[in-house]
Amino acid sequence: MTIMGLREARADFSAVLKRVARGESITVTRHGVAMAHLMPPKGAGKGAKLIAKAAPKRSKAKSAKKAAKRGRRR
């Protein structure tokens, strides 16, 4: 388990989340006191794949064009 300060975690939070997604557990501290324990959910590998398959793929360009035709801002 890795321990890091709040400032360090906030500075590059996306990298922290990537480490957690790979299976690492991280404890975030503030003034030396544990504030949060970040850990991957059970079956994270399977869940992430299922979510990726289930998520519909939308083209932003198409929806922006439709909104422009309707005269609305996005």
C-alpha cells in the first residue's frame, strides 16, 4: 500500500487513479492523518471491460451539427 499526501495526490490525480486501476491501493493523508483509502473495486478488470462494451459511442460532431441546425448552443 502506498501513502501520499493530499497535495501530491491532487497535483496529478489522473495518474493516481491509473495506479489504482492497475490494482494498487493508495492512502491519501492530510497533515499525517489518513483521509482516504483508494483501492480498485473487486473484479475491476472485468467491470471496466463490461462498461467499455456497454457504453454507446456517440460522435460529438454529429450532435454539435444537429444543435447548430436547431439554432442552439451546446
